[in-house]
Amino acid sequence: MAVLTPSMHTVAGTSSEKPGLYEKLNTQWHKPALLIFMAIVILHWGEHLFQAYQVYVMHWPRPKALGMLGLLYPWLVTSETMHYAYALIMLIGLWVLRKGFTGVAYTWWMVSFWIQFWHHIEHFVLLYQATTGFMRRCRIVFCRYGFRELSFICSTTPLFLFRWSLQCTTTCTRPRGKCST
């Protein structure tokens, strides 16, 4: 009848469990994880900016404006696979790394998460349209080129603004190594 659960081991003080990946990503590995995440964000942003440059400065037709990687691997953009993957990875990163923040930093991180959630939905709709051929000519507002970029910029701006205000290191004096502004 006596069944031991992990919480019972912890209470008894006999737990030899080491912190898991999730715990480490939000404490001792938080700063390196944020730097890797920031690189992914910058790559995603670069794709959008490069594509916008092709459309608005070089006056390429929208179907020919494929972004940086799209010029080398056109199927990534024509299928929307690459942009959806970026959006999904960013959404997962925002969710996984959220516990490493407290206070105002946490609030802004979650603002970025919810805006990115919307951006992810936009890319999912585009991926669905590209793979099914449904609604070839996009008439709904959130699929229009400029609006997608605006929502992406809105989702990443809080990350850049508050990233520089964080004072988190592996020897952080805050509880559990959390970051705050």
C-alpha cells in the first residue's frame, strides 16, 4: 500500500535527482539559452526584412521575393515551411524560457509570447494555404504581407528592449537564478 512518489522522496530528503533540462534552461543555462534563442529570432527577423526589401525596395513581385534562404531553397518559402518552423520554434522558445524571468521582465516576455502566438497562427494559415491550394489569393487581413511583418516586429521588440536590461548570470543572486529588470 505504501507507494513512493517523487514528491515523497523530496520531502524525506532522500532525493538524488538532478535538475532536469527544463530547470537548467531556466536557471544555470538561462543566459546561453537566451543567446541561442536571440540568434534564432535574428535569423527569423532577417528573413522578414530581406523579403520586405525584395518586395518594397527591389520591386520584385511577391512570389519571387523568397528571402535569404528562399533564394537557395525556394521550396522552403513557397511551401511556407521555413517561416512556419521559425514561428513555431520561437513560440516554443518563448514558452520554455519564460520561467527564468520574474517581475517586469516576465510580463514583457509573456507579451512577446502572446503576440508570437498570433504570428504563429498567421504562418499556420499560410502553410495551410500553400499546402492545400486553398485561397490562393489571400483576402483576409492577417495574411497580407505588411500586417504579418508588423505583428512579427511587435512580438520581437519586447525581447530586444528587455534583453539588454537583464542582469542575469549563472551566479545570479536572485532566487533560483531568475532574471528580472
